[in-house]
Amino acid sequence: MRFIFKTSYDRDIDLFEDGWHRARIAALLAVLVALPFLLGEYYLAEATNLLIWSLAGMGLMLLVGHSGQVSLGHAAFLAIGAYTDAALMHCGLPWPVAFAAAGLVSGLFGALVAIPAIRMSGIYLAIATLALFVLVEEAVILAEPITGGIGGIMAPPIQLFGISFERYGALANFYWLCLGVVAAVTLAYANLLRSPTGRAFMAVRDSEVSARALGINVARTKTLAFGLSCAATGLAGSLMGHFLGFFNYEAFSIFISINLLLVVTIGGLGFIQGAFLGAILIAAVPQVLSILRDVSGIDTSGYPGLETVVFAAILIGFIIYEPMGLYGRWLKIRTFFDLFPLCRRDMFRRQKSYLKTERMR
Amino acid sequence: MELVQLLLGGIANGCIYGLIALGFVLIYKASEGVNFAQGDMMMLGAFVTLGFVNADRMDLPFLPGVALACLVMGCVGYGIDRFLVRGVFGQPQFAMVILTIALGFALRFVAGTIWGYSPLVLETPLAGVNLELAAGLAVSAADAATIVTTVVLTVLLWAFFARTRLGLAIQAASQNQLAAYYMGIPVKFVNSLVWALSGIVATVAGVLYAAKGAIDPNIGLLGIKAFAAAVIGGFGSLPGALAGGVIVGLIEATAQRYGPSGISQMAPYALMLLVLVFWPGGLFAQIRAKKV
């Protein structure tokens, strides 16, 4: 094992552990940039989808993983982002403006929602966001002039400086666009986490009472977390709208919310990497299932919803046996090899917290 | 007269929501977690009953069939707690939310695989019978049975929690697990028992729901509406759940009749958000905010 000798505070809070870490991230980025030359059309579309899902996952991760608030209604913010973007582009605004507006509108809406929501905790918040989701879905259906109602709406193709970023015509360009957005958001997210604001998020997550005692404005912190999370999700929604090309309210169903939750839980709550790992899993399971079906020759057409139940089974397995998710598992494996003979089984054991309620009856 | 008729239908629908909400409240009372699969347990209960009762299935008489279904669903509830929910014992509440959401999908798949995804009708002796209360005011037997059963069940459960040793033990376990454990209450067993109980309540709700129309594996989504009921009534309060259910049912019925289209879908949730904002603990609040 290796010790990193830190000689200054800046070194301590550096984004990267050491040069080797920096090099690995650079290599990963290089591979991602080169991906359109390596993959065929089909898999490149999958990769784009994966990037968009990771972006949405990062949005939810900020909320669930880093500030400890559960949202079951994030599909609503995806929808708000997608519809804002499409509606503004139909008004003739260029894409960057519409894209920024999508993030801004969903972020502001999220912050607005947060004002009542921060008074609730845990379950109540989860249910309130679920209700919010239903309300937004109905509102989308009712607001036909803007959203196209049940019929749906077309996301206009993106044109920048004469270059087409259309999803079907110029997929590689669209992929690079998504990659750029995802990379920028990831960088901002990683930086946020080492800023006082990010530390405040985590303090609020771990104990609201002690965070307040340390002088953190809990209400403001929670509202900010909600707003930022919804903004990131709105950006993802806008990209998702362009990726789908044509969408209606069904594209942002309750199952999308739950898939997002799946992304962050399976990926590993509280790790940015988790959002990506979870998105990879979400994208890979249908592929693996279809490959298995072809290889084994079993006819699964008699079992609609098989995919969902596989997701459900994976989720149950992770929640019970590996609550830290894929990234947590990777950390354990890495620690095992780092400390090789000295690793102990209980190193990662979590303190159990037993229920003590403030209910009166 | 029309309004009374409308309200009666609303109350009967609301009782179904109230019954599902009762299931939420039971589990909330015991472990302060919310069972997001409650709607799907109701769906499964209805299908199990259908499997016992319908002529083309096992063709048992109605009441024994329902009793048997309650027994089966009680075991299912017990098993869910014993083998799944106990695995997240002592973890944050969030874990149970996700676990039960996933469980809901699994139950839906199970029901869809066994009974198919097309709507089926449960054969009940209540079907097609109407009771004339006054001139021009009729109530279907299914609605009447729903209202009566719901009230009786709520009173029974309330008495169980308030008057029996086991009920007290359950409340103790829910207020402070560790302290209850030290006092000799078998906390884990008690939790499983509550899950079994909520499985039975879910079955009753499912049967009453099925008496009013066809069922398919997706009726479990009704559970979301029952959330509204439970939240409006205040989680953790049995009469509150019933009251919340009736309020949701009434609002839905009146909004459907007098409001513009689409409003009846939104009304229960809008009301729920309002309640959450102004009475965060629900109308029958039992939680006080922790002060620093």
C-alpha cells in the first residue's frame, strides 16, 4: 500500500489523489472522446443514452446521496427540462439558450417545491415528490398548446454554427455534445463536493441537528440541494428530449423515476462514480437479457415485464446484501488488495440505527 | 338526491383507499417504514381470492374462499417481512422504501404471470344487487359492504392496538425498538406479525375493490392514491387513514362531476400537498418537530 504525503491544504482538497489518478481520468476521457470511431451506430446510441442517464443520475445522486433527501418524482423534472427546451426551440431560440433555460426552469421549480418539501423528512418527502410527479404529469397533458398534450411534441434538431447535432443525422456530434455536457456537470459536481456548500450538504445528510448546531442554515442548504439537483436533472431531460426526437408525457413515466432511483442505489449512494455505474447497469441489463435470450433460445415473449422484474430482483439483492452499491463493493475489493493481508471483514460494517420515534401515540 | 348519491359513491370508493391506507398505517405503526408495495399486495389478495372463488378456478364458496385468501396473504406478508424486510432491519428508512418499490414490481410480475394481464372479474354474491335506501337513492350491495367492512375493520384494529397486550407491544416496538427489545418484546417477530396483518387487510381491500369491477395486475397503482389518504389522515393514525380515504374519495367524486376534466385526477394529490405544507403531520398529527 502507498501513502500520499500531503504537504498543503490545497493538496489535501485536490480533485485528484495523485498523478496516477489524474492520468486514469484523462485516459477514460480520451477513450470516451474516441468512442464514435470505435463503435457502430447502435452501440453509440446506447452510449449516448447512458451518458444522459448518468447526467440524470448525478442530479438525483446530489439529492439522495449527498444531501439525504429522497425524491420519487425526478421524472417530473426530466419532463420539465425536456418540454422547456422543446417549447423554447419551437419559439425560435437557439439551442444553448433553450438548454440553459431548461436547467434554470427545472432548478427554480425544484427550489420552489423544496420550500414546503424541506419541512418534511424521509418518507413524507418521498410521497410529496411522488404526488408532485402525478401533478406535473397531469399538467403536461392539460397544457396542450405548449406540450402537445397526449399527442406529444417534437424536439427540433440542434444546429450550432452551421454544424448539425441531430440525433439521427449526426449521432457522433450529438454524442460529443452530450459528453461535453456530462463532463462539465461532473467537474462542477466534484468541485461542489469539496466546497463549503458541498460539505454542508453532507453534514445535513448525516445529521440535521448537528449541522444546525454547527451554524449551517439547514433550510437554505436543503433548498439549494433540491434546486441544483433538479437543474441537473432538467438538463438531462432536455438532452433526453433531443435523444428521443419525439416524445409525449409517457416518456417520463413513474418508472423513469424509479429507474433513476435504481441508478443511484445500485451505483452506490454518495459517490459520483455510482451514478455512472448505475447507468451502465440500467443500460446493460436489457442488452444482456436479449443476448441471453438469443443464446439460450428460451422464448420470453410470454412473460411481459421480465425486464422490470430483473431490475427489481437486482435492486432487492443490492439493498439487502450490498447497501453501498456497486461502487461500495469496488471500494471494498480495492481496500482488500491495498491492505492485502490485513483487511478485516468488519472494516465496512455499518452502525445499525434502531428506531426511536417522536410520535406521541 | 343526485348529490347524496354522488357522495355515497365517493364514500364507498374512499373506503377502499382508506383500507389500503390502513395497511400502510399498520406497517408504519410497527416499523415507521412505508410499504410502497401495499397497493400491489391488495392486487395480489384480490387475485388469490379470485383463484379460490371463481367457478373456472377452484370454485369454493365465497366467504371460506376469502378467509383462505386472507390466510394465504397473511403468510405472504409474514414471509415478505421474514425474508426480505428483515434484511434491511436497522438500515435507514430509505432502504425500505426502495425495497418495497422493487417488491411491488415483483408482485405485479408474479400476478401477471399466473393470472395474465387481461382484466378478470371476481365472482361475488354482491354483484348486481342494489339496495333502495329512499326514493331515487340506491346503493349497490358492493358499496354498502365496503363501507360496513371498512368501519368494522377500523374499529377492530383500533381496539386491537389500544386494548390488547400484543397491540401495546407493537406500539412499544415502534416507538423505541431497542427499549422494547430490552423489555422482552420479540421485536422482529412482532414486526412480521404486523406485516401478516397488513397482508390480510390488503386482501379485504382487494376483494372489496374487485366486487366493484374488473381487476388486472396494474390496479396496484391505486396504492398511490391511498398514499394521499394516509398522508391527509396523518401516517400512524388508524382513524386518520379512514378519514383521509373518505376525504379523497369525496373530493374525487365531486371534482369528477363538477370540475373540468383532468381535475379529478389531480385533486387528491393537490390536497395532499396542501396538507403536507400546512399540517406536515397530517390532520391527525402524531409527530412533533424535533427542536434543537
